[in-house]
Amino acid sequence: MEQAMAEEVTARAAARHWPDEGWSRIPYWVYTDEALYQRELDTFFYGPTWNYVALECEVMERGSYKRSWIGERQVVVVRGNDDAIHVWENRCAHRGARVCWKNKGREDSFTCPYHQWNYALDGSLQGVPLKRGVLKKGGMPADFNNTQHGLRPLSVHIEGGSIWASFSGSPIPFDEYCGEEVLACMRRQFPGKKLRLLGYSRQLIPSNWKLYFENLKDPYHATLLHSFLITFGLWRADTQSESIPCDEGHSVMVSRNVGKKRTEAAVEIARFKDALELHDTDTVTPRPEFEDGKVIAITHFPSVVIHQQANTFGMRHVIPKGTGSFELAWTFFGYEDDDEEMTRLRVRHANLYGPAGFVAMEDGEVLSESQLGVHHYGHHNAVVEMGGRDVEKQDHMVTEVLIRAFYKHYRRVMGI
């Protein structure tokens, strides 16, 4: 039955026809088709890919854990007694109930509340109540083997304090999956220094999960939508920048913080508010941190945006919740050796982002409207020709090249 259903889903998705213009068009049905969505989960989240799940600084002590998500499957990230990081599926091997019910904490072991099956920190089954029955009646068969009934373990990779997991037992090597460009940018932000957790925010956005990745691959909109970014020179089209498509659906955007300044280009932008001033200028005034002076945003497909803006660092974890909704879980962090002033600035600049951020609030609203706009219009297409129709690296941000490159990858992997 499962095989037949899977074949039906594949056949329905394969029947979809992409517009003849290729990657410069996006058919609206990619945001609403249920069968396609299930294929995306199986291909991108549950396949041989690497998904972000946590930071090491969230599970510092032995037995400390954090619940996380890969697609719609919940996993638990645990530091074991051997100090190794373990990731396992939060689903009891007995009857499928969730074993861990808290988002964070510390335990010596995990016990399923339903029938009390007990698991070690690495997910191996340690004990089954009434395994030998009562009064020589009942119990498990004599050949029942605990070692065959542990929680499903995932492959794990740690990169500079960030934790990644894969449902595949033999995933693509992490450095190969990232590619040279993305890995170099990641190691710039995760240089091996110990991280310091600064806080969280979460929001539910009523749009398709891919629209968020498109939004972060779209530097073109930032100059037109976000007054704070433009006015205070945190991200604007008239600064030195790069838009870099990468393999496996990833991308890198590079810009610079230039501060508030009026230029010939700026006066042409309606969102530039020359009269806008802040009493608390710390919110938009970063302290120099990297020698190259760059601001870099990495979209690491399929699960996270690695965020650097001003002095705030964050992981924007994208958690699909159906075709028309996703959760965005923000984790803000710094370095353990940050001085008090830098930590204060990292927290202050985080006010630009999150569900009520001076900048990110606008994205949530626009994506909601975009999902409403494509609903029931599967026969129409989006046009993504800004900056041309190619998928090559560009030295500016007035472009949609990263979106085009993303759908080139998407179509190839999905077989559409």
C-alpha cells in the first residue's frame, strides 16, 4: 500500500509541467501542491542531505538536550556520557509515542511516558517494564533483543559549534554537500571558538517554506521593502556586493554596512527615509568585527539561513508545516570570548530581526500575502528575470539570480 501511494505521488508530481522559459519562471503550483510537498520532505529533508538541528552551546553538559525538527519530523539532540553529540528521532520504538516532551532540559536517560520503555542518552533501549511478564505470564518473546529496538539514530556532523544531522546512514560528506564557497563563509562565522547562546524567538508564517528561502535569495527586495536597511546603510543596492549561487541549492550574499548616507541612488528609492532618526543609534551602528568588513548571509538548503547583520549572529531554522505554513525558529548567539560591550551590541542588533523586528516583521507580512496571491492560481507563473536570465555569480544585488539558480537545482533533484 505504501509503495503504491508513493508511486502515485511521484506520478502526479511528474505530470506537472514546468514553464518552457525554464528557471526564469516559477509555476505557482510549487507552493500549493500537496503531493509535491510530500516529495520535497522525502527528498530534501529525509534524504541524504544535511539539516541544521542545534548549536553545541545549547547542549553543553552531559545529559543536556534540545528538541529540534527536520522537516516535519521531530528529533532530539543530546550530549551523551561520552561527550559525543547524539541525534535521534523522537518516536518510541514500541508504539510510536514521543519520548521527550520538553523542549530543553537535562536527563540521565529518557523514558517513554506511555509504557515506560527506557532509553540511554544515545537512544539505545535499556529497559522494558514487565519484559518477563508477571507470575510467569505474558511478557516479551524470549528472543526479544533490546539492541534491535532503540530510537532511530541519525548521522551527525559538527562544524565549528553548529550541529547538523541526516536521516541517511551514508549522507554526502558535509564539506562536499556545502561546497567550497559556503564552507569558507561558514568557517568565517564558526571559526572554532566556543559559542555563547544569547536567546530565541519563534514565529509561524502562513506561507510555503520555499518562499522564505526565495526571500533570502532575493537582495533585490531588500532595497525596496526595508526602510531600516536602506536608510541606515545596513543593506542597500548602491553598496559593493555579490550574489553567489552555489551547488545543492545553497547561496551566499555579500554586502557591507555603510551607515546612513544620502547618495544619488538613495534618493531614487522611496523607502529611503532621510528624515528618519533614532535616539538609540546603537540599534543600527555596528562595531567593526571582521577584517574584510563584509556582511554575509548564507542560505544553507534545505533547513537554515546562517545570519550575520551588524553584530548579531543567528540561525534561522526553517520548519515546514504543510504547503501553506512554516515555523521560523531563530537562535541568536555570540562567542564565549566576546567582551561585555560586544554582547550588548549583539543583543541590541537582534531587535532588527525576529517576529517583531524592525526589518523581519515586513518579510512575514509580505510572505503571507504572497501565499494568498498564488492560492488557486496554479496555472500562473512568477517572473524572475531581474538581473538577466542566467544563473551565474553577479557583483550586485539588483538581481534574482539566486532564485533562478535555486530552481535549477530544485528541478534537477525533483525530476521536474
